[in-house]
Amino acid sequence: MGDDTTTIDAAELDARCARFFQYSAAHAWDALANLCSPDTVFAQNGHDTDLAGLLAMVDGLTSSGIEYSYSNVRRVVAPEARTVVEQHHVILRRGDGVEAAPDACIVMQFDEDGVITRVEEYLDTAALAPLFA
């Protein structure tokens, strides 16, 4: 990861975080992968995986007819730590209209060039119950 010198500013970190979620909602996986280091760790509620694991999880959702989007985005950028913290609602919707909107908190870390190296998601999984009832 190199030294702790920040070479990317807050506005660019903010924009890269926003693009990550835009690409995710659009299922633009190649574009999303281009924002990330090949070794990026994706963690959900403390369980680590890689990009392939993340994509397998999303594919499982969307293959079952669940689509998703993001709303109520609140973001704090800490350029000196090369970190963005984002809170949002994940709107998940089945084909029959049943919906869940859990709160999520994301901690996204970047290297000195602005490449994503770690994404931690903390999600209220109890709020997903209506989708699987």
C-alpha cells in the first residue's frame, strides 16, 4: 500500500465511492472491478470475500428475481485516512412487489492512487425478512 501520503483529494474519493454504487446498481461489474484492486476485500457483517464472492452473492439475489437500488445516501470522506464512510438504505424488491429497505453502513478504503482496497458493509439483515417470507 505504500506510505501514508495522501495523493487523492476528498472530492475524488467521494466521486469514486458514488461510482462504485452506481455501477453496482446498474450491474456494471467490469466498471466496478476497474475501481478496485485485484486484492480488494469485500466484507459483509464481518465475513470477508473477494470480488468473485461479492458477485456470486449479488447473482444469487438477482437470479431469484430480487433487484436493488440505493437511497438516502449520507457520506463522510476522510482523505487523510483515504476512507469514505457511507450510510444508505438498500431498497430490495422482489418481482411481486414485496420490498425491504435495510439500513447499511459502508466503510470504503482506498490506496494512495484512489483504488479501492477494502469495502466493509454492515447491514441490518433482520430487515430482509419480508423478502424471504
